Amino acid sequence: MKHIKLRVCLSLFVFMFLLFSGGHAFAEKPIIIGAPLSIAYLYGWDAERGIKLAVDEINAAGGVNVNGKKRPFKVEVIDTRDLEPGVPVSEALMAVERLILSKKADFIVGGPNRSEAALAALSLLSKHKKISIVTSGVLTPAYHKTIAKEYDKFKYAFRIHGEAVTLIGEMIENFVDLKEKYGLTKVFIMAQDVSHARGAAKVMAKVAGSKGFEVTGSEIFPTGTSDFSMALLKVKSTGSQIINIWMDMPESAILLKQWYDLKIPALPFGSTLAAAEQPGFWKATDGKGEYTLCNVVNAGNAPSDATPWTMKFYNAYAKKWGVEPEGLGSSSSYMAVYVLKDAIEKAGTLDSDKVITALEQTDVMGVYGRLRFDPKSHQVIAAKDPKDGAVGSILQWQDGKRIVVYPKSIAKGSILLPPWMVKN
Amino acid sequence: MSTQESRKERIDRGIKVRSDGLYALMSWRELCYLTLPRFILITGMLSLPFLVPDMYWQRVISIVCIYAILALSFDFMAHYVGLVSLGGAFFIGTGGYIAGILNTYFSIPPFLTVPLAAIIGGGFCTLLLLPCLPLKGVYFAIVTLMYPLFMARIIEAFDIFGGTDGIIGIDSFSSSFAEQYFVICILLIFLFGLRRFVTTDRGLIFTAIMDNDQAVKASGINITKYKALAVYIASSMGCLAGACLTHIYMWSGISQFALDFSILPIAATVIGGSGTLVGPILGCLILVPASELLRDFGTLRIAFYASILVGFILFKSGGIMEFGQRKYEQFERWTKI
Amino acid sequence: MEILVYGTINSVSLALMGLGFAMVYGISRVPNFAHGALYVICGFVTWTLFHKIGLPYVIAIILSLGVNGALGMLMYRFVLIRVRGMNISEIIASYAIGLAILEGLRFGGFRGMTYTLPVFMEGSIMIGPVPVDFHRLIMMVIGILLVAVLWVFTHHTRIGLALQGMAQDERAALMLGIDSDLMAMLAMGFGAVLAGVAATLILPLGNIVVESGYHVLIMSIAVCIVGGLGSWMGAFFAAFIIGYAQILTVVFIGSHFQMVVAILAIILTLILKPSGLFGQQKELEERV
Amino acid sequence: MTDPILKIDQLSKRFGGVKALENVSFDVFPGDVLGIIGPNGSGKTTIVNSITGFIKPNSGNIYFKNKNITGKPPHKIADMGVTRTFQVMRPYYSLPAYKNLVIPLFSPRAKRTGGWRGGGTLGNRQTIAIDILEDIGFERDSYIPFKKTSTLPTGYLKRLELARCLALKPEIIICDEVFSGLSMSEIASMVPLIERLQDEGITIVMIEHRLRELFQVANRVMVLNFGEKLIEGSPTEVMADKKVKEAYFGSEEVEEVMTYA
């Protein structure tokens, strides 16, 4: 017992000391950006690529000048695994803490991807007084409402991409012009049993009802459901014309494939549909994903000319990573780094409180429109026109390519209906 | 080595034979022989927060202690009561939720919610597990595996306690030292408490139930009552660990019912040596920091950690403690045949 | 009417998932917690053979079933054979292997949603008022055919009887000269092939994702427990009970209770009648 | 005759198709030693299991001091004083011999009655355990009570079974083949022990195959065959009966085995 315990403890401590002594001394001390992302998932690796692209561009252009001194950015990515079912959120929180405490991150960008983890991380960030900009996957309106409610406790958190409530606004607009164009009035809502999707589905039902749409049904599916046949039959029997989908689980591909095989006369309109955002979606459903619409929350993720910067980002991303920008996290993460750089340069220091005030006055014309933060809730201000706010975008899969159909100002095409719907 | 045949011989140390029986200890040397391992364990654990360099690893220590408490309760149940429960996550989740609710809705300070959560949680879990007590072996294991999943789905479907978002804004322990020492002391108390309890006469009944439950029934003892007592002890320990976890992370949600909380304590027990009560703690001391160190390798971490587990099960199923104990209490020498 | 059609389809898919697990436990009393991993790895092997190496679809499937079977046997030969009989170590060992395979796949780049298998037949036909796509029909037919073949195999062929003999009483079978380890290895390989068959039938409906491994494991445990551990016929009928229960909850109560039903079935069955519908556990053994 | 301490009427039990017991009824009077004999598989152990609650009979009921105890859980029946030994011995192999007796001393009945020699209040369990062991033949000062049960010879294990019943200060002990597996000398030392228990006022029901020793002790005998009761009476009547010989030996001629002291 005596020898065993000693040997085990000793080797453990030595191993730990070794790990941390490796210093990194070169020119100016770098500003460390911590990125706790679920890199095994779309919302994780696309955010990682967005951040790294922005950091490389900034460092190439000479880095961030903090009152005179030019300091480069350094990215530390840690896998939080929080989008995996069966993994406790404490894993993600431990990853965030590891970034703050042992990797000495000055700022957190990308944030944990799951809404629950992001909400849980709020109290952690306020305890360590670290600024965090959430860029991918956290759609729950509860996030910016909590910040607004307890401002001085949670003022360190920002969110640079749209959330469920703005999505609904955009959705309703599309439904209205679909109603004029094709006379579609019956909406059937399918949401994943996750709090933001479930909340959004309720709000959507209420708003659609008030706008003269008939909500023919609303189904909530627990994460991991693999059979949607009954719901699809209900859609067919109630004669619904639009299926509003709020799902970011991979099983949504089963739904779309079955929708195509059964030729259900209703247009799948995804508010959040992770499967459909990827360029690989076409191959994933062997072409059956035709006509699916999905909202990519901010414009940069699909080819459009919202601002001069959009296509510049789009091509730089494709050149560096060999694939078009994928999920909803790529352009927002890219912009988050630039917004951070701009705020640090304005504040002239890395001190959290000063950078927060600088961030609150941000007014940068970015990849997906003019980025300004609401001073109270630190939520990016959304708008329909790139000139006065962050613009969301909705795209439709038309014969193998992602065509932006909304908002009108940057649309490249208009919404088409599947052939078996047009004739009636 | 000479050409003659010779083989290794293992002989008990003189001290072990004398001190193991009921005879009094004659010399200081024997006294320190017995207390040295325990002494090293206690001082080692208590000095850990000072030795470790930075804040992050101190947080890892409290996580190690939480897993260790859970592994201890699994080992007590599996080895001393014969109930193999794969549902560690059920205890963690219940304890976490109760602590979260007590803290947010009734605003009770952390040092009070943790014991309360342990007591209430223990009762709640025992009540739910009562119908499964008569089951044996694989059946009990699979039922307990299902309970945490069931609780998570119930909370998700009925959207209670904040639904899938969970409860946020739970206040944490006053300082990180308080948090660590609170958890370490509880772990040590549980460890030595259980060791004492198991050797008392009342503790013997559990071993008897495991050994031969028909005989215990024939001697007029209601074994379901004692099994329920054992489940209550184990589940209140688990709920306490869950409550501490909630206060450390200031958050409790359905992912506290995740599978990781069921599997890691069992792995630690297998590696540390099941049945020795100290083994699982040693196992946690090795597994949790190792999985933290490997965090940089991303998803390979789990694959690597699973293969360590398989390796230990196959080649050293007794675990480190058994090997350590044998080395400490015996010595080997070559003898000529 | 659609409840009947889709209820059967859902039940057959559950039965396919659970059959492998029930077969392995029935014969060698080893709870194979790596069943989900075998299901997923067969999907990915078929995908690589079909897309990366470009073999025709049918050959890709047959080859991958072979690989799966070999993997099952190897797993038994090198790992499970040493822990057989020790209850808890079996569960941990097989679960650890499953975990290693699943996370190894995830590390090997099999991530995201772009991995799919083509459907056997495109389009759908109408059965009465209910539209059903061809692939689901083929799955149902093959599922029922498979059970019939299994029934004939275990009741009328030599190996089948040997396997059944071992299932009843291992020691007696040993005495009669049946090499129980070889039989257990065969059973594990066979269970893996069944998992592969389930994968090739169910995966084309959606895409191949590592998470479905955990989902399949839970579902197959549910089916085998309700059906009675050890009797794969019981598992088949239990699959119908759970399948229809799920469909009915979706239609009448609400779709978000769907998962709760399966898990509730397990817990209730274990408490009320641990040996399940057709289980042959001796009365005293499983209830004290 | 005072009313019976134990009354069984119309007890029957079927395991699937097999008829283990077919409406068996008999009475046991206080202070009696009732011997139950019969070929293997005649339902002897099933009777014991039904009386002590390990198995629930299909029909019929069991009265102990005119209280119906059919279907009660085993620990409640043991708590009333109806104890049993097991045909296949069930000591706690992992514990030393005297600790085997500490366990029953934890039962509610032991607390009330203070154990075998206790006078209503329970002293230190260890000393009581060692007293009981000494009482049934374990030498006190020798190392035997502290040896691990797994190292004890069968004779001692059988006595340990009896000791477990004694720890509860029983009113009835049902001995399931106590003599089987013992050498002649061990049996010779067991018989006075059984007689001493009888003098202590404990009613004993003995299930046995070794008829010679049984008849030295038992004052009433009952014969079972294929779950049915053939005959009940004093040992001499039963032995003279034709049917019994048939059931046991398949024919009537074999005489010398039937001679008894």
C-alpha cells in the first residue's frame, strides 16, 4: 500500500506540472480566445472554422493594437461534447473552466453550443468575470432575457446571432407572401422536445393564428425519435400546406426522406433544421431534400450579396477549408472575432468592464449586415435590411444548390413548390 | 541463477499474521504498520488542494471526490449487499434537482441544502426502488440502468423544473477551498464510516443476505427492510454527491441523469479493486484526472478510456488495491526446490 | 387503418433491433451491451464499401455483414470469453467495447449528417387510404421472413438444436460434447450479423449517425426484457407490443411521450414479472 | 388431548403439472416429535417449505396455535417461533462460526425472548452466540467457534443449523434430514441432543430417511407417498402396515431392516 500510493500520486503530479510549464514566449503576449465548442457536431466545427479564419486574417494583418502595442490573437479550442445526448452539461462547464483557469483565456468566443450549457455557463462567466460572445447553436430567447433581467450579474455574455423570436418574425413574413403567391394557409408545426424549439413552436402557433393562418396541428418529438410516419399522415389528412420544422437532431433527415417518398403535398419550411443547412445535405438525402427551406439565422452562411463583405468571407472560407460555409455558426463566429477586435481597440485594454462598454457601442458593417448590440440584453439587433441591422436569411434547396429566397433585399431566387403540389 | 530449479515463494509478513488476528499489538512498529496506509490516505487527500497548482485542477479535485462518493456507494451496494446498480446517474440527478429546487425556490444556503437533499433524495430514491428490491442479478442492474433515463424523459415531457433548460442561478459554495474541503471531508467520513459499519454486527447482516438470503429469511429477519436500508444509505450518498455537483456548477438539469455518471464510478471500482471500499477512491483519483488530461484529444478520449477499462477487466480484474494489499502484506523470495 | 400499417412497420423495426441481443443472451447468457455499436459500425462499413470503394450495393451489404459477424466473434474470442459468468464484468466489458467502437468511429471522422445509404426501392404505393413507401414494406417483409427462417433454423438444424441445447442448460450441453465456447462465439457472431441486417434495413430510411448506437441499445434491451430475457420469440412479440404502444401514444396522447412509453414498459415488466412474457427463469431464481 | 400447536388441513401444491402435495392434513401436539418419512420426491420438503412460507400452497391452510399462517412471508412465520433447518445446509460460509449465530440474534423475536437461554432481555450477542454453540456441542475454549464456517466438518455444520433455530427460542423446529450425510458416531451424538431439546419443551418435526434413529426419538410417525398421506400413528403401527412396506421397498418380504431396538 505504502509504495503503490506514493508512486501513483507522484507520477500524477509530475505529469501535471510538465503539462503546464510549457511556456510560449514570442514577440507580444498573445490575446487568448477560448472556444468551448462541440467539435464533433456541425454547430461546433463550423464555428471553429469561422473563428480560425478570422484569427488568421487578423494576425496576418498585424494583429490587434491595444493602445499602441500590436498583439496577435491565439485560439484555444476545447471539445465540450455538449450536443451529444447522454453527456452531462457539467462536461461543457468543465471545458469552459479549463479554458478560463488553466489555458488563461482572456475572452470566450463561440460559447457552449447547447442552450442548456450556454445558460448554465452564464453564472460561471460572471464568477470569473470573463466576456463571452455566443455565436453558434444557442437559439433560446431565455438567454438574452436572463441577461436583461439580471444585467449586472450576467453582463459579461453577448450573443451575435439571431434567436428564436426573430426567426418567427422572418417566418411569418414568408408565410404571408406564400399565402399571396400560392394561397397556402394551413400550417402544421413539428418541433423537437428542446425548450427553445418547444417555446418557439407555441409562439409560432399563436402568431400564425393571429395572422389568419390555420394551425392544423403541432407535434413535439423527443430527441432521438426515428419514426415520423404518423405525423406525416396527419399532415396529409388535415390537408396542411406548410410544415414548419424546429429540429436540429440528425433524425430530421428521416422525416425529409419519408416526406419525399410519400409525396406529401406540403412545403417543409425549417426554422431550425441543422440537417438542411449543410452543403452535404443534398448527398445525405440523395436529392430527396429538394424544395426544403431552412433558415440559416444569418446571411453569411449561404451565397448572397447582403454586404460587400459577404462574398469576400464566403470565398475566403471556401478557399481555406475547401467547403462552402455550412451551419449557422460560421459567419457569426467570424464576425464575433472582428467585433471583439474592434471593441478591444476602442477600449484600449483587455479589462472586461471597459471592453463591455465598447462592445455595447459596436457599430460594424459586417458579413450579414450592420452589427449593433442592444445595450440592455446584449442581443444583436436584427433587421430586414442589411443597412440597419443583422440580417437573417432563408434559403431553399433548388436542384442541388442553396438559393437564398429571403429577405427580398438579398434574395437570389423565389420559393418554388414541389411538382406534386403545384397541380392542385 | 543457478541451474537448480527455484521458484518464487510468497509468505505473509510476520506482522500481518499477528496483527490480523485478535491479539494485542506489541510494538510501535506494528502499530504504525497498521495505521500507515490510512494515514497516508488521509494526509494525502487533505493536502491535495495545496499541492495542486492552479484553480482549474482544484475544481477537478472536487469532481474526483464527487465521483469517488458515487463509486463508494456503488462498491458498498455491489460488494457488501449484492445489489449491482447501474443507476448512479439516478442518485446524482435526484440529489442535484432537489438541491437546485431547495436553493432557488426556498433560497436555503448551500451548506444546508446538501444534507437536506441527501436525506430527502435518499428517501425518494429508496421509495422508487422499493418494488425492484426482490429482483436479483441482471434484472436489478437493468432496472436501475433505466431509472435515470426514465426520470430525464419525464422531466423533458412534462416540462417541469425548467424543462430541458434546467434550473440556473443556483448560488455556489462560499469559496473554492470551502467547497473542496467540504467534499473531501465528507468523502473520508463516508469511507471510514462505511468500513466501520460493515464490520459491525448489524453490518454483517448485509453480507449474510448476500451470502445466503434464504438462511436470513429463515432466521426471522425481514431482508427487504435491510435491503431498503442499504439502498437508502447508498442513494443518500449519491444524492449528496449530486447536490455538491449542482452547487459547484450552479446549475441542475436533465443532463445530470446522463449515462456518464453511471459508468465512470463502476469503471473506477473495477480499476481500483471492488470490495475494498478504498479501491474505488483510488480508481477515481486515477480516472478523472486522466480523462481531464486527455480532454485535448477530443473524442479519442472516450475510446482511450474505454480501452483502459477493458484492459483492466481482462488482465487485472482484482484491481490495483488487491495487488497493492498483497504487495504490502506479503513479500516474495526465491527458494530452491 | 394507418395505425395498423405503421404500427406493424414500427414493431418490425424494433424486433429487428432486438433480435440480435435476444439471440446472444438466449444462448450464451452474455448481455451484449455492444449491440448498438455493432449496428452502427455495419452501417458505416456498408457506406465506405459502397461510396468510397464503389462496390455494387448488394455486395457491399453482404461483405459488411461478414465483417460484422467476424467482429462479433473476435470480440467474444479475445474479450468476453475471459469474463463469462461474472455478471457485472460482462456488462461493463461489452459496454466498454461498444463505447470504444462508437467513439473511435466518431474520432475517425464519421461525423455529421452526410452519411446515408440508398433506399432499396424508390417511391411509395397506397395500401387502402394509407401511403407507404416501398422500403418500409420491404423491411417488414424481410423482418417477418427472417423470424420464420430463425424459427426453422433453431428447431430443425443441427447447429440450431445445439444452440438451443446450450441455451437451456450449459453444463448438460457441455457433457454432450457441445463446445460451449465455440457455440457462444458462433452465437455472438450470429447476433452481430443480425444487428448488421437490422442496420442495412433501417438505416437507409434516415442517415447513419453514431448516436443511433445508444438508441438501438436501449430499444433492444426494452424489447428483450418485456419479451423475457433469453427467448427471442418473446422478443419478437414484445416488439409488437411496444411498437403499437408507441404508435398509439403518438396518435392519442401526444408524440412527446413516445420515449417515455418504451422505458416505462421495461420498468413495469421487470417489477411485475421479471421473467417477461416467455421467460423460462425458475421462479425462485429471479424473485427472492 | 390439548389442541394441536400446528394444524395442517387439505394442503395441496402443484408445480406446473407435477402434483407435489395432494390435500395432506395432520396435527402436531405440543412436546411431540413427529417423524415424516417417505420415498424421495414424496413432497416432504414441499411440506416444510409451505409451512415456513417459502412456497405458497395452491389450496388448504396451516394453523399455528389456531392462527392461520398460510401464505405469510417466511420471516413472519419464523418470528412466531416456527423455525426450520435446511436439507442443503445454508451457513454463512464467509463468516466465522459464532458470527453465524449473531445474525439470528438480530431478529425481532430474539430481542423479545432474549435468545436461547435469555430471560427476556438480550445481553451481548457474541457471548450468547458462544453459549448456544457450547450448548449444542462446540467446545468452548477450543478455537472451533472462531474458525471460518467453510472449514468446519459436516457434523458441526448440521449443529450450526440447529443452533440457528435455537437462537430464536423456538416453539417448533422442523428438521429437514438432520442425520443425512453424517457418520455413525456423529449421529450417535446427535440423538441425545434431539432428546434434550424435546425435554426443553420444543416440539420437533423430523423429516428423515434413517428410520432406526428416527424411531428412537419420534413418538408419532407419518408416511407420505407421491404427495398423499398413507398413514399416521405410533412407530409400531406404521411399521406393521402393509402399504408402508410396499411404498418403501416395493414388496413386503424385507424384514430385517424393520427390526428396531
